[in-house]
Amino acid sequence: MKKYILITFFVVCFSAQAQVGYWTAYQFDVNPGSEELVLKLFDEYFSKYGVSEGVTVTLFENHFKDPDWNFSHQILFNGSLDAMSNQYSSPPNDAWSLFLEKMGNHIKGHNAFMGEIDAAYASGDPDEFPIQRILALQVNEYDKWLEAYEKYNSKYNKPDRLTFAGNFTAGHHHISGGNAWVVQGFRDFKGAIGGHSKLPSKYSQKEHEKAWDNFLETSGGGKIVRSFLRIMLATY
């Protein structure tokens, strides 16, 4: 597979373990009527050629859209620093070039950026959480916010939610777009619509509320600047 991306997609990386990972992000619009064909092209290529060892690639539909993040689809690659480096360093090949050419007939690029993932918590495989809410935040002190995020979620993240967070390192406007991001993955739309507070937990509601209040008090402050909800269509 050609690792230099020539078409603008949207890519975010994540890991099911609480450790640093790396991501590149591309997003695009699919021409009306080409949705099934784009999914078919994605499946045909990646089911045959895959990606570099240690990298995962996922196709998402952007379902509930932010006015500025109003692209229709995302393709996501994720992995360790070495795996992502290999992904982008391999020489081009004919199969990848043909895939890009075919996709280019049916999509229009939106934008691209990259960053890091600094913490993640889940009780299962990321594939089990196909409905995902994405939040971009402007936090006052990133390190302080991340420490509070890890403290809260290491104990109080519920079994039916995947959550991971990180920052942006290139291709993103940190003032209007935020300097931190959070992904909240759910097993179904009921979980996504109800949110974390509606999911079952071994802790009481009072315990959760107390822990959340402590997070707000110790995170240094911040605000949500944009959000959207995506649906996982395929992953390899």
C-alpha cells in the first residue's frame, strides 16, 4: 500500500490501552449516490492488501455533523510511532495508486491533520463500540486536564463506553478548533444518545457525580468547541 496519502481523507488513531499512540487525520465528502461504491472500494482494497503491521484502518460515516466538520466520511489509520512511520515510509505501488484514482472519482477532500493519543479506556475491543461521539475542546492547561481525565476514567469509565483522548500536532487551528479531543464510543445508539451518565455502573450515581465534580475542579477548566457523531462502517 502507498503510505503517502495523496487524497484528502480524515484519519484519527486510537488504542484500546492507556498509552501514547499516533494518528493522522483526513476527511472527505462522498459524491451523492457513491456511498456504497466507496465502501466497496475500501473493502476490496484493504481486505486484500491490508496495512502495515501494527496499523489499523477504519472507515466511518459522519452522521450528526458539526457546521465546520460537515464532511460525509472518514478513513482512519492508527498505530504506534514505528508502525505509523512504516505506513507512511513505504514506496508507492500500483494497487494503491489505482485505489486512490478510483476513490478520487467519487470523493472531494475536506481537510487533514494529525496528533497524538495520550490515554484510552475500554472494557473490550474498539470494534465493539461503533457509535462514536467526537468532542474537540479548548482546555486551559492540557497536562493538568489530561491528568484529571486519566484519574476519573481509570476508575469511573463504564463498561459500555470506550473513551480516549489526545491532542493535535499539525494541520489544526488550536484557537477555533481546540487543543484537545475526546472520543466516546458506545455499543449502540441507545448508549450514544443517553451518554455516559445513563449507562449501568457498579458505582452509585452519587459516587459518579462526586467524581465528576472533582474532575471539573482539578482539570484546570476548558470548554467544548465542536462535536460530531460517527458510525463505524468497516475496519481492518
